[in-house]
Amino acid sequence: MRAPPFRSLGKTHDEGPWRSTPGSRQRLLPRDYGLLFNLGMLLAQSDRTQEASSYLRRFVAEAPSDRYGADVQRVRTTLERMKPDD
């Protein structure tokens, strides 16, 4: 018996199923702060700052500081670095 082929081999991240449905960003779990943090930071590191900003700002505004305090500070620093120079 042969193993099934990797269907996503050679595809870019833009071809993933999360990009295929309009409004898919609203489907994030409302209190999944780990996901907001990870997605926002990944987008920021990939120079997709406009997309990253909305996730990171939401993380700063909503994440409980008792659990995510250090990460909130790290995100604030990242948001400051993403601001365009005036």
C-alpha cells in the first residue's frame, strides 16, 4: 500500500484554507489569546505589519495581564517598532 501524496507540497501559505473563505478572520475563537499572540507575531516577523497590527492590538487590549503580562509588554514593544517613522 502506497502512502497518500502530500497535497500541500509546493504550495505557499497564501493558498491555505484559512485564506479561501471571505470573513475567515472573524472565526478566531474570541478568547484564544495564544492564537492572537502567535498569529500576530508571525505576521509581524513576516513584514505583514498591517495584518499583524489588528491581532496584536486586540491581544494587548483583551489578554489577561495576570497570565500574559510579559507577552503584552513584548507585543507593545513590537507595535512600537512597527510604527512608521514620521
